Amino acid sequence: MKKLLLMFALLFTVSTAFTSCRETNNDVADDVEDVVDDVEDSVD
């Protein structure tokens, strides 16, 4: 039982280590530029 629990803990740790939900800086910069363009268009 203890080994099974440790295996699940190890699997969870490995899966979270290799799965990233962060965006890269380029994606964020592109999103900011899109928002700025949309705001400029709405002002016009």
C-alpha cells in the first residue's frame, strides 16, 4: 500500500515537472500588441 502511494506521488511530481502552463514572453508581447491595436482602432 505504501509503495502504491509513493508511486502515485512520484507520477504526480513527474507529470507536473514536465507539464508547463506558463506562456512565453513572445506570446504575451503579441497579446499586448493586439490589445493596443484594438484600443487604437476603437478610439478612431
